[in-house]
Amino acid sequence: MIRALVMAAGPELEAMEPWLSYLRETKEVETRVIGRPEELADLERADVVVAHDPSGALGGAAEDGIADFLTSGGGLVSLHCTSANWSRGPRLGPLIGGAADRLPAGELVVDVERSDHDITRRSPTSFTVLDSGFTVEDDGGDGAEVLLSTTWRSGRRPLATVRRAGSGRFLHFGLGGAASTFQSPSVQDLLYRGVRHAAGRSEGSPVGVGLVGFGAIGPEHLSAISAVPGLSVAAVADHSPERLRAAISLAPEAAPADDLKDLLENPAVGAVVISTPPNTHFALARRALQAGRHVIVEKPFCLTVSEADQLLEAATATQRTLTVYQSRRWDPDFMALRELVETGQLGRVFHLEAFVGGFEHPCHFWHSDSSVSGGVIFDWGAHYLDWILQLLPGRVVEVSASSQKLIWLDVTNEDHFVLRMTFEDGASAEFIHSDIAAARKPKWYVLGTEGAALGLWREESRLVATPTGVSEVQVPVADLPCELHLLRPGPAGRSHDQRVALPTAAPQAFYRNLAGHLLAREPLAVTPEAARRNIAIMEAAMRAASGGPQRVRI
């Protein structure tokens, strides 16, 4: 456990709360907050000091306390203007470097200068904040390493640097003047890693990953894992020799395996991806957990709450990480909608509708066989429920559902499924998956007390090279980000309609988070408890479709 002493008060401490909450979630950092410089005189119970101090130079016993702390091997993380203030002291100045210069508040594009450092490894190559910044001079001669920089008036200015300070470590992080900065996932990750670095902690050893099943989604897993520092594809198992050859051609360093048993005998495999049909997820995941491997399960997690509970118990008993590949949490349109909700731009959300589908024959693979898939609600529903329950995280108290089997009689999945949820606070949500909808509803229809969000389907075609030339191919609408609109009430019953800019897609976001969790205990984005909740609601929906509304507490 890293003991972090946080020096901040007033608006600075309030702004830092989202990040302090993040630290608590890691269960790796114990924080103690102080508000007065004189409390820095005694640092025996700290490994790292995190300071956000706009009050000026320290001086006296406080400066001596920090200087002695660094000299004897402690760590210091300086936020925003702290370096500019504290470097004026006669003892701290030589230890933490020269004074910092202030950049006025505005949009700052922050670029990663070193992607091989523990602090910045797996971070986005750049991110944007609305903040003021404090940069430090980089003369290359004081032993400082520049981790982050920004462009200012045609020049590059360092925003984050690390250096030795006596026997200790010092991180200058020149952002944090705006509260929104501490809400940024990129900043939260960076600062947590900065605390670890200042405390002398290093990442764990890289993890070899074994893929079980190499079907249509297999190449996506393989390419993402291969692109993330700290992870590598160590083995692939598949019953099909053809699919196995295809996997090894993409990852020649991976060992081929006939089945899960063969793969688990490989000591290079520390984590296992279960990418097989849903009705096999439970048995394969349990075997991998019992063999002491971390486990990543394709969605849906499993098919029953009983199976989910047994997997959670196995993960707890073996102290292994268990998660579900909910990669669409990072879809740009959902990320934009989530920001609208979480920042209160819609007010309190009280009604939500979501839709996916069209009028088209379902695929002929196992996705359409209810004995294997669990039913149509377990397909796209696994994604949509994961989305809905992040937008409306309150307790679900009633689930009702209805289904239709009218057209596609050659498959066993339902043609049309409607799931409705009522939440404890009175909010309601509806999800429809339909393969017999000649007219599509919007992807999203979200109502709040101060506005609404509307997600409209887009259509797009792409040119694809073929042996005979170039063909125009229609992209499935469900694979495209929707066109998102924010509507606010206006005069005379009219609404102001604003199209919402979508963020840039985050490459390999799921596996970057997983690697950070396995190697540095960063909070896991997709927890097994959240995945279990999805299964509980889908199981209740299947009962409701035949037996009527279900009273629940999920």
C-alpha cells in the first residue's frame, strides 16, 4: 500500500475529488489530506506527497520537511502551480528545478513525449484539456525527463517532467487549474501512475495472453492485444485447423493449441480470452480461473445468474482478474452521450429508449440459435444493457418484456424483442432489438428534465478492392457511430437543436485498461459485478416475456 499525503484545501481539494476517488478505487493508495503547510514538517508516515498549493513559497519547517523527505528517498508529485511556488525556496529550488511559467486558461493539446515510461505507457498519444498550465524550462542539463508537452506560440513547452530529487523522485504535472482536468480518464491514469513512480513502484511483468476460439472476432482480439504494451499473444487454441493456421499467420510467435487444456499447459499464458459461443463461456472460463489464469470473456458474460455467481466466486477464490469484453463502452457516440448525461446537460434523465435492427434475415451462425446464443436479447442486448445501466446506474425494480416470432421461422432466436425496465427513482428505459422493423426507430431517445438527446442512424458506403476492381459496399448501420443531437427547450415550444461533436475513437481502449489493471492495479473498467447485473436483467427479461412482469431488485 502506498501512503500518499495530499496537501490541498478549498477549491483545489474539491477539484481533485474525482481523482482521489479513483485512487481509493485502486485499493493501492492510502490517502491522508492536510490543508496547512506546517503539517509538512513531519512526513514519517508518507511515501509520497501530492501537492496542489497556490499559496506561495513554503519556507521554514515546511520546506525543510519536504527537502529532507526527498533527500531521504520520498516522492513528490507537484500539481499545477505548486512547482512555481515551491521552487522559490532555497532548499527546494535546487531539488525540484527552476521556476515554472504559466500558460493562460484555454484549450491545451497535450502530447506524450515518451511512450516507454511507466507513467505514460499505454496513454493516448495526445489529449485535450480546458485548463491553464505551468511549463518548465527544458535545458536538457538538469536530468529532467519530459513526459508531456504542449505547443505554445510555435514552440514546444514541457508540461510534465520527472527527475531525481536527492534520493527521491519528483514529478512536475503542470495541469490541474480546472476541475474538469481531474475528471479526465487520461489525467486520472497518468497521475495514479505518477504516484506509483514517485513511490518507487514499477509495473509488473508483461502478461502473455491465450486466445480460446479464433472465429470472426478473433483477429480483433489478436491485433488489439499485440498493439498494447505489456500484453502479447502467447498461444491460440481452436478446433479448426484452418482457423488455427490463420491465427498463427497473424501472430507467428504464438503457440498453437488444440483446446483449452492444451493451452493451459503453456506456462507463458497468464490470461485467457474466451471467444467461443455463449453457451460455452461458463465452463471454459471456470476452468481457466481454476487453473490460475486471468480471464476475459466475450459478451455475453454467460447465460444465467447462477453461472455468473459461480464465476465471481472462482475469481475471488483464485485472486484472478475476471472481466467481459464490453469494447463498445468506448464507441464515440456512446462516450458523447454519456458525457451529456454525467455533466448534467440533460438534467435528471427520466426516460430512455434504445433500438437496434432493421428488416433483414438474421445470420445463419450460432448467433441465431437460441440454445447456443441464449436468445436475441443476449446478442446486441448485452451491449445495449451495458450502455443503459451506465447512463441510468440506479437500482432496477421491475422488468417486463415481450417477444414476437413471425417471419424468420428457419432460425430459433426471436424476430422482435422488447425489454422495459423501471428504476427505483421512477426512471424508465426501453430497449428493442428487431429483425422485422421496416422502419427503424432512433438509436437513442433520451429525455431529461432540462433537455433531450437523440441518436439518429447514419448510412455510409465504402470502396473495397476486389479481384475484379473496386466495389462500393454498404456499411451495416449498427457498426457506425450515430448522429447525436442535444435538444434544449426554447421559446414557443420549440427546441434548440445542437449536433454534438463526437470524440475520437480510443484505439485498444479495453485492452489498455486491462493491461493497466494487471500490471499497475489501475481500476478495472468492466467489472464482473457489472457484467453479472446485465445477465440478471436479461434472465429476468426472458422470464417476463413468457410469464409477465418481474419484480426485481437489481
